[in-house]
Amino acid sequence: MGLMGQMMSMPLLISSLIQHAARHSGDTEIVSKRVEGDLHRYNWRECERRSRKLAQALVRLGLKAGDRVGTLAWNGYRHLEIYYGSSGSALVCHTINPRLFPEQIAWIANDAQDLALCFDLNFLPLVEKLAPQLPHVRHFVLMTDRAHMPAQTTLPGLLCYEELVEAEDGRYTWPVFDENAASSICYTSGTTGHPKGAVYSHRSSVLHAFASALPDGMDCSSKDVILPVVPMFHVNAWGLPYSSAIVGAKLVFPGPHLDGKSLYELFEAEQVTFSAGVPTVWLGLLNYVGANQLKFSSFTRTVIGGSACPPAMLRTLMDDYGVEVIHAWGMTELSPLGTLSKLTARQLKLPQEEQRRILEKQGKVIYGIDMAVIDDAGDAQPWDGTSSGNLVVRGHWVINSYFGQTQSALVPVKEQGSDAGLWFPTGDVATIDADGFMQITDRSKDVIKSGGEWISSIDLENIAMAHPAVGEAAAIACRHPKWDERPLLVVVRKPGASLSREEMLAFYEGRIAKWQIPDDVVFVDEIPHTATGKIQKLKLRQQFAEHRLPGA
């Protein structure tokens, strides 16, 4: 080996992010609209101090390095403290999506073997219901103060978050350990079978935070006031709690108040400059702003991802409100950022219509990610904007395998006949143009994306098939003006059986989360199949492309 560098060796740890923010942007505010209804203010310095006290409390509760701390919580300062207090003390932060069906939540918490579960006040009834199904959880922590603790609860030894924190003295030094240690776990939406856990490392999370804050990424700086509308249970709010600390930006958390009026008032009161979220949220905000003939006084850019941003929304935000829209693509397995649509110097000289067409694509990779499109044989396809293939990625924050699984999730890729190594298959079908701009053209999995949440077509079909009058069923995505996509159920009745739309939809009650129930049912004589007997979803989508959902 040649000459080695003679540099300090400091591991990339999540605790270093909040230490930096506390030391160099200590007075910068963190504002949270709480579940309790009021507005809470403090700063990065106090956040770091309370995160240390929380770390002390978790150690006192008997949690050891690598143990999982589950959360069922909205975006707020206490959730942020759990992010840093757990990961920073070598525990693993496990955010759980509270919108999932209770049985899915229990399955995920058990799979991760969460030893502690921290949750917001409005999730108390849900956790009381789930507790008997959570044998691993030793500590239930209600994220509130003594005044808001319930007089009665069925939860064993329910702990008060504020009492836990205040009982500690804060004399705690963040431990130093291997940067490849697990920092957090996020579960996929389980489009086929059970959800799968993506286990991030401290190294991957810090590198992701660096890259996402770059000018051609989310372009974050200390001049920003950042409001993450994307939930902290959606792939760590796309890394914003970390990148905000790196640049020392002011953070504003909306809590559960995500309606257009609440968001607009918070944007204006706190002078928010930058936000990120799924298209559904922006639709609600735009409807409110439009109906009341309002404008934004500080809001200048947003990252929209989770599902494709409708071109009309992109144009409305840019033309009517002067808000730069950064179209983005990623996934849980990518921590999540893969691409962002930011124009190059050359593209900025193009006519506006051409610029807009480029911005409607999912965009270019940021440093740390590489991508390719391959055919079914694993051969890389040309970057010509028309050759589509299976989208594969690799990079510093891409998973190698899923939690609890020993086999690799990666596939081999061949370029010009030679092996180009192992890449992660995204399940998306895409094109890449000569400038490296990627566009999703289809999904190999027939997942339905409703307001940024994923609905499994297989789950919907399995429930339908359990009905005694159903011979065959297929669930497909149907366009919806508000939710982007909603499920449409296509059903073949058994010979001689009678079944109405209302009876079919009623059958879903109690079997799946309410928001996942199909919007409509159509009855057909037969469903098209491939030669191997698989349902031809593409044909069904074409057949019902013009179908109008009730209320849409």
C-alpha cells in the first residue's frame, strides 16, 4: 500500500450533527405546533441538551447499544429529541407509520423487536389496543407532560416523557463508536408480503444529510426556515431533521395540523422559506390559498416527492405563487433521496416550455448515488430518454440487504458486456436522457400511491377473494384529482352469485385501514391474463383509464 493520509480519524456519527448545531447555531429556533394544541419554541442548544438527558433516561431504563426505540409520533420537537437521543447513544431509532392498519403496526414493532415505544398523546387509544400484541415492549412512553397524562390507562407502567427527561442532570457525553453501527430503521410499505426493514448506519445517514443539503439537492442553508410537511415516520422526513442541523436552519414542525389553513398560517407566522412533502398536501394548501386569494410572503421553494408531482401543480406553484418546485424521487431503501430535478446552466438557456418538461422528470442523481436502467438480462440500456428499463441504483446510502435477512437484495448489472457490479433493483421502470435526467415510466410492482402512502394491490385482492361471491379480483390504480391515485377494484362474480358494489366495499370494513378501502368497484365478465396465468394489470389500467371515481 502507498502513502497513507495523516488525518484525524473521526467517525461520522449522528450525534455530531446536533453537537454542531448546538455549538454553532445554538440560538436558532425550533418551533413546534404541538398535539396539545399550543405552539412550543426553543432552540438547537436546548434541543441538544434535552436529547442528552433523554439518552441518559434511556440508559437508565436499561436499553443497551443496538436496542430499538419505536416511535408513533407526528413532526415535533420531542420526536426530534428521540431521533438524536436514541441514535446518538448507540440505540436504534425506529419510526413507525401510525396510518398503517393496527395489525401491521404490531407486526412491524415485533419484527424490529422494539423495547421502548414512544408515542404522541392522540395515539394513546391505538397503543392501548396494540399493547397486548407487543410482547417485546418493556417501556411505554407518552410524549407529553404530567398535566396531560391520562387519569386511567390499561398500559402497564406508562411513563411520562417530560418526567423522564427532567429527572436527568444532562451530564452525558455522546459516546464514540463505529460509524457503520445501525442508527435507525424504516420499514417499506409492504407492497408484496410483509413490510421489510431498511437499516441505516450513522455513516449513511450523515453522508445523506450532507448531499441532500447541497445546492443541487435541497439547497439548505442557515438562511432557511424549513418546515418538513413530510412526516418524520416517512423515511426520517427525507433526512431534513439531519440536514437542518448541518446547516443550522430554523425548523418549524406542524404536528398533526396538515390542513391548508393550518399550514398557511404557520408558513406566514414563522416566515417559512422551504418545505417538502407529497403532492396531496400541496393540493390542500393551494386550494386554501386560492379560495381565499392569498399569497406567500416568504415561501420560495419546495421539494415534492412520494408520488409524481402533477404538471399542473408544478406550474401553479411556479407561475401563480413564485415557488420553485424541485421534483424528487427516492425510496425507503435509498434513505430516501435518489434524484432531484434541478436545471443545469445550459438548460436554463432553453425556452421556458422545454425547461418545464425537464423539471417534470424525477431529475438527476446527487453525489453519493449512481443509477442505470437495465433489461431483464441485466444489460444496461442507453441514456437516450427513450430506452426504458428496470431502474437500478447503488450508493453510499443504498441498502445491501433487509433487516433480518442474510441474502443480498442486489442484482448484477452488465455494461458493454462486462460486469459492472451489484446494484439495487428499485422495482420502477424508467428512462434516463443524455443529460442524466431520469423519468419513471411505470412500476414493476402494481402498487397504488394514494397521497404519498402506498396501498398494496395484493392485499386488496386477497380480501376481495375472501368474499364468497367473488370469483376473481384485481386492484388497480385509478387517477384521482386530490390523492393522485386511488384503488379501483375489478371483480368477476362467481357463477350465479349476486354481489353489489356496496356489499363488496362493506366487506373491507375492519379488514384493512379505512383509507386503503377501494373507492369504487366495477364488475366484469372476465379479467385478462397472460399466457402464464398472471393478471394483465397494464390492460386493465388501459381499459379503465377514463374511469371516473365517485366524488373525484
